[in-house]
Amino acid sequence: MRNKFRPKHQRLVLQCFPAGRASEKHPNASELSYLLYYVASRRSKLLKVGSFLERKAKADLWHARTGNVLVILDISRALIDKCPADLNLFADHVIAVLTAVLDSNDLALCQYAEATFQSFCNHHDGDLLADDQLFLQKFVNLLKLYMSIGSRSTPSHDNGWSLVSLRAAKSIASSEAIHSSNGQLREQIKIIAPPVLEQLYSDTKDNLFSINNRTQNLSLAMRRQSEDGASRSSNVSADLAEADSSDTEQEANLLAMQTLRKLFESAEAGASQVNYASHTVIRFILARPTNESWATSMIDLMAQWTPVQSRFAILRSLLEVLASLSRDDLKQKLVVTRLISSLLSSSVNLAGLSVLDVLHVLFGQILGLIERAPAGGLAADPERQSLVNNLALATGDLASHVYYSNQIADMVTEVLVNMRPAASGVVEHSTSNGSDHHSRSSTANISSDTPESPSTVNSYTNLEKFLSRTKDYNASDKDAIVVGLRTVKEIIQIANSIETGVKRNVVPLHAWDRTEWALTDSSRAVQYAYVDALLAYFKFEAASDTSGTFSLGKHVSSTSGFLAKLHLAVYDYALQESNIEEDYRIINAVLLTLLDTLGNFGILYGLPMVLQLQDTIYGQKSGLPGNKEHLRSRNLMYLDSIILTYISAVATKLGAESLAKHVDADIAKAKTSEHWQYAITNPPKALAANKILSEKQVIDEKNAASPKKMEIDVESSDGDDSEVLSNNKTGHVDRNAVVDAIVDVDLPDHVKQEFVGPWNRELVLQEKSDPSQPSIADKDFPLIFHVVANSKSRSRKPVRAAW
């Protein structure tokens, strides 16, 4: 009798319940059909039906009427499927029913509710999450409750609760509402991603790729079932049955992997969803840094899942996290840096990547770390040094992804341009003992619009430049320059070790303009790093240039351009009294590499300088008046060996057999008379220029404290230089013999004249394409360059450091 006085919508709902107190019930089919017809034709009744179902579900749960709760869940799912467009009218009540079921702590009920929650996720559009704060709070609480129930698993329940939690996470990740909820995307991802990652994580093993492969195989099997007309399974347990597996742990792993894939692979997700999901994964990794293999595999999989147009968001997230970490949190910065390096060195396509912006961010981090290094530079802080080295490697890994023809040229130029001295005032030159001493007007506060040499980089977007000149060339300045040069070498080597679909241009020679000062810098670390990078450039880039840059027909003069300045630097370097054996091996390597790589073009610049170097040291050995060089005997023997080796190589390259025989005879005589230095060879021996920084700093300190202690002649008293010199006349090759040999070479006359023409410091220094640019003499104090990486061009406090 009571039902006669109930509203019609309540009577229709109650008629759906079968009689009896069975623990398993399902709605009466005909009554449910009529209820659905009734609410579909009267939208206003949906709200009332939903409210009644919520109250009845709570009452039935209180009285433990499990069968009635099953019916309520079925009715709720049927209403969602019948009226998806009107779901927002009663979504609040569906959330309340599901929350009450989860609070019951009944595993069977919670498992049965999965279908209802999945249907809700499939149809709700997310508008309520933005417009109704009360509903939003209820929905968020439901998600948190779902993610927390995984911890209810006990030996008796096996992984049952975990599977309920993971299936709910998959339903949310598969929902269109997750990326259409107007600002709630991040919150939802922050809730569902950690339990998923916890399921996949292991401190000791890395089986992510095997789980991913199994997931792909299951998806393929389901797709084939669908194409064959078979009914598709609605849950992972059925999928596993198809794969002949009943292991709940594997099922949980597959659910977690499927959920995580959904967060990245959806074409509708966009960069924002990928960005939020990436942030959550990275933070999870930082909280568990012990398994680096697992972390790098996870980043690799994320990149593979993400649509190519959104993959850059993963790298952006890594950079954002790196920048957000405390400046002294070096361990976590190192973890993120290695993840960046892993992603950049992978084969995944990162189309849309702003390469120069990434380079700026990474170098901004490098400069900040160097600037805050303790006294003595990076060598005094091994942990900081390791992080800087890894950042440099990550920067080099950018060369693994070439997307336009000038990319590698832009990257190298972007680093090298910061080694160039700022424009200076009038410079006065004088020469003494092979070294330049000069004075210049103060340029301590040069504005950021100081003219620069031509560069392939069209703009300095995201760089805040503050140029200044200072004599305080300290350890941090040196470290920054060394790291920059090492990065140049990495970029060049990586770019030449991979195959891409882009036909790229080689790094232009003018990228090195006004960097030659580094060869004769007071820091041996800078010298060695510069040579290392320069030789890599000529070995890989210049050797592969097909544009005719190094054609003799394009040359202007052997005393103009970068190569002329470089050979002047080599000349100065050779005449330093403090040289050790490694210095002479560097000189030998530079000269022979340029000769071997550039051929006649290299001879054009190298041979005139070498002949002048020979005349300079011959003047000292012969005691000619007016000679200002005062090198010791063993230094001279090294130079003799370098000169003879170089002229022999030139003769061979030009096919001048008579000159080659003459020089080879001199070499044999020098070896017989023990005036030959066997460290000088052709081809040159591998350099030790990549020693660790701390070893170089020890050399620098010794050299600064007592230069003469660094002389190569340390093992002997060298008591009588005159006797040694008088017996050492084998190092001189008659210039006329060289001229006579070159006359017969098949080259234009003006080129052959240039080969043996006059060469001296003044000729090179006078040849300036731009009078405002300093010469090789202006090399004492490199440019102090302040860089802050800023992807949004906002003003930030600059980091003071130098390349």
C-alpha cells in the first residue's frame, strides 16, 4: 500500500527490484526499460531518480542488502548509457552512490561498481568540474578514495583491491573529460599517476619494455577480435584470458601500463596533458632515484607513446623541473640532467623542438653552477663538476636531432660567439720574447648592442646579454670556457656520427672568428680544450665541406681571416719559453691536421708561417743581432722537429719529390745526432688534452708561481747552451730549396708566390676586415658573458660567468 502514495518515479525505480533477499540481483528487464523510457522523455525526472537512487543505496548499504545495491548500480549504469547528454543532471548522485559503495569496504561490491564508474567516465564531459565547485570536490574525493583503496589488499584478497584501484585509474585516463575539464587536468593526473607508477616501479629491475610489449600484443589481439566481429572484452581480466595468463600481478602491471599510456598517447591530449603527466613522472622518479635504468626506460617509453607533435612537452617538463630545483640540490639536478641526456640521445623524433632555446637553458644551468663554485673552481667540488659535465653532455646530445640545415652550425656558433672579446679601443702592440703586451681604453661597461661579427645565428632570443671587460679572469671564467669548448666538440662529434633525413650544412669557418686567443691563453686548461675542439672541427666538419670554402680560388691572402690569426697564435705559442712536451705535440697536431684536412688551402696559411718560425729560431741559434728570442736548447730541438716534419708533409702533399728527399735526409741526420724529438710524428700522436680539469689546474698553478720551472729542459742542467746550439744546425731547410721545389708544382703562379711569400706579425695584424674587431693581441682577458635562460623572455637576475 505504501507504494501507491509514492511519486511515480520512485514507484518505477522500485518496480525494477526483484523480490527476495538474494545477495545477487539484477533489475527486472521490462520495468527497467520502461523506467529508461520515462526519464528519457522527461529530462526533469532524471534529477529526482538520481536523488532517490542515492538515498536508497545508502539505506541498503546500512542494512547490508547487497543484492539491492547491485540493482542500484545496474540502474545507474543504464541511466548513464541511455541519457549520456543529460549526465550532468544526475552526475552528482552517481558520484555519491559510488562513494558509498567504496566506503562499504566490500570488495565484491566495489568490483561490481567498476562497470558503472567506467560508463560514467566514458560519458561525462568535464564541464561540471569547472562550473560546480561542490561537484568538483566530490569527484576529487572519489578519485582519491579509488586510488587509496589499493592499499587494502591483504593475503586473503590477493591483489583484488589494487586491481579495483588500477581499473578506476584506467577509466579516468581513458575519459575525454580528463583533457576537457578546464583546469582540473593537472589535479586528476596528480591523483591517478602515482599509484600507477608505484605498481610499475622496482628498486632492482627494469621490466618496463617487456610489460609494454605485452600490452601492445594484447591491444593487437583485441583489435583483431573486433575486426572479426567477436565481442570485445570490457576488462583486463578478459584480455589476460586471451593471453593465457591468470597472474594477478601481471594483470596489475598491464593495467598500470595501459593507464600510463593513455595519459600520453591520446591525440586529443595535447601538449598540456603531456606536460602535466611528465611533471608527475619526473617528481616520482626524483623521490626514488636508486634505479636509474628504470627511470630512463620510463622517459623513453613516454616519448614513444606521445604523438610526435607533443613530444617536446616531455623535454620542456624536464627543463622546468631542473630549473625549479634548489640551486644546491646537486643530486636531484644530476638525476634530471641524465634523464634529459637520455631523451636527447634517443632515436625518437622530437619535431618542434626549439634547439637553441634548450641550449640556452642548459648553458644557463652550467653558468649558474660554475658561478657558485667554491674558490678554486669546479675542481674543488667534484659533485658540482660531475653535474656540469653531464649538462655539457646533454647539450651535445641536442645534435642527435637535426631538423634544419643550419642547426649544427647555429649551435656551435652560439657557443663560440660568446668566446669573442668585446670590441675594444685603440690597441698598442709591442713584441718581446714572442709575447704581445698592450694597453687599451676601458670598455668595462659595453652595452648589449655592441656590434658582433657575422653569425649564422639570426637572433639571441631568450638570452640576456651583459657584456663587460675585466682583468679578473678567475677560475669560474676558465671553467666556463673549458665546458663551452668541450660542448662544441661533443656537438660536432655527435652530429657526424648519426644519420638524419636532413641534409645539413657544415659549421662555417667564420664561426671560429676571434677565438684564436684561447690557444695562447694563460690557462693550459683553456688551451687544451680549445685545441681539442678545433681539431675535432677540422677532422669532421672541414674535411666534409663540399661547398668550395677551402678552394684556392677563393682565398684573399695568407695573412687575412681566421686561419691567418690562428697561425699567428700558433707562432706565438711555439715561442713560449714555458712550453712542455704536450705543447709541442699540440703545435704539431694543429699544423698537420690543417695541412691534411685543407690540403693546398692549409699550405697557403701554414707554410709561410712555418718558414718564418724557422728563420726566427735560426736567428737565435746563429746569434744574429737584433734577435729577441731566447729559447733554451731543448725547446729549439722540438721546434726543429716540428718544422722538418711539417715541410716534409708539405713536400709530400705537393708531390715535390726533391724537397721531400732533402728534408727526409735532414730528419734522418737529426735522429742520428740525437737532436730529434720523437714525440713529434706524422701523423701526430693522440693528444692528452682531455685530462681531468684538476690536473690542468695543478699545471696552471705551478706555471703561475714559477714559469721557468715548467721549461722542457728540466731533466738536465743545460749548462752550455752554446755548445748544443753550435752542434744543432740540422733543423734549417734552405728557403731557396723550398722555392725551387714549389716552382715545379702545378698550381697558379700567384698561389705559389703566396706559399713562400713574406709573413710576419705586422702583416697579419694589419689585415682586419673590421677595424673595430680586436686582433690576436687582444687576447689576455676573454669576454665576460652573462647568460640567463628564459623561455618566456622575462627579465631575470643574470648569472655572471664566461665561456
